[in-house]
Amino acid sequence: MNQLLNYITYLFKSTNLHGIHSPFVYKLVKDIIYNRKIKSPNFKAIENIRKSMVKNSYPMGGEDFGAGSLKKGSKKTIGQFATSSSKSAKYSKLLFRLAQWHQPKYAIELGTALGISTLYQASGFSNNTTFITLEGNSELANLALQNFDKMDSKKPELILGNFDETLEKALEKTPQLDWVFFDGNHKKKPTLRYFNQCLEKASENALFIFDDINWSNEMKEAWEEIKQSPDIYLSIDLFFLGLVFVKKRPQKENFVIRF
Ligand SMILES: C[S@@+](CC[C@H](N)C(=O)[O-])C[C@H]1O[C@@H](n2cnc3c(N)ncnc32)[C@H](O)[C@@H]1O
């Protein structure tokens, strides 16, 4: 119910191209965010992998980071998890377009799950991108690794374990950070902690993408604090995803864009 109200508020507050006064944001929205003509030859293969995951009726095992339980005593199947937790094709393709446009040298994803969003991002990155993805559930991580093997593109490195430990390990491997997709542990305190850890390594052009910024009050509060960070100059709220840019600009600007 809360999310429905949040969505209605978003529809009222959001603007399309006509309401964007910043030339940089106008071009980004027109050429990349709205441009569904940009495609990858990998889309079909990744969607086939998604389909095979959705059909998987094995109960989810492995460590529970809040994603596995349906209700007490019952377990989600891999298929139910794939349906509810992997980013949809619409948003995954947006991640691909942004990845291809941004071309980061060093990229991290928090929350690999079955590797669907990982494969979309990897398809957009160049072979020169160092891409590390983090997952805490060993069963999901194994399936993700099998899914990476089904693709010809450069494979990301997967680090297994709790973000509380693995993010530090990933940051040790990256001299700078140009891209982060935060898609796991949607609670306020850990989200802000991971954001601040990543910010310390952020390059001048870094783009950080947050999933589900309107999912709960905690995530809404986290998003407000992230936007207000003195190191963030530009934010774009797409309701299900939030984008923040670290690059210094003459003034701070926040956009709510209909997507
Ligand atoms: C929403 S799913 C990620 C979906 C994936 N990005 C996609 O769209 O295909 C979130 C994942 O984060 C993992 N996760 C959540 N909290 C975690 C934590 N503290 N440490 C490690 N993994 C965690 C969960 O196991 C789950 O697989």
C-alpha cells in the first residue's frame, strides 16, 4: 500500500524530457535512458538464462540474506526467487545502456543473485572493465557462476560472503571506483555504510546506482541522505532505480524522471 502511494506521488512529481533544464541530463535521458533502440546481441541469451532460472523448481538453499524465505516453514524455489528478485528486463536493459554509455574502468555490484543484472552490466562494459560482483548466498553464487559460463563475454569476478566483509575485499582490488550497483541488503544503515565505503574510492566520474529507493521508509530515508551527501552533485530518481553522480558541478541538482 505504501509503495502504491509512493508510486502515485512519483507520477505527480516526475517529469519527462520537457521538464529537464540541464543539458547534460536532457541528453542522458533522451539518448540513453529513454533510448530503447540501443540493444546488445547478448539480450536474447540472457533472457533465455532468466527463463531457465524461472523454470527451476528446486527449493532455495544456502545462506539466507532475507531473500530465501517465503513464510515460516516454507522456502522459495529458485524459480520464485528469479521471478521476484532478479531485475526485470526493462530495468536490466537500462543498466546495460548506462553501462555501455558510462564505460567504467572499475565496477562493483552488491547482490549478484543468479547473475541476471550482472550479465546485463557486463554486456555493456568493455573488456578493459574490472567488474567484481558480491553475493552472500553460496547456492545462488554457484548458479550465477554457471550462468556466466554460458556467455562468451568477459566474466566478472564473484566474491562470496557477507557484504560487510566482501565489500572491503573488493575495494582493496580496485584503485578507484567508477560504477557501483547497490542491489542487496535494502536497509538504511547498511546501505549508507556501503555507500560511504564506496565513496572513499569514487573517481571524479563515478556513477552509483541504487535499487529500490522507494521500496520502504528505510530505503527512502537512505536515498534522501545519499542525495544530500556533500560529494553528490546530481541525482536522478527513476522510482525503482536511483542514480547519483559524484562529478563536481556548479550547483547540486535532483531530478525525478518518469521511466
Ligand atoms: C535483489 S537480489 C539481487 C538481484 C540481482 N542484482 C539481479 O537483478 O539479477 C539481492 C541479493 O543480495 C544478496 N544479499 C543481501 N544481503 C546481503 C549481504 N549482507 N551480504 C551478501 N549478500 C547479500 C541476497 O542473497 C540476494 O541474492
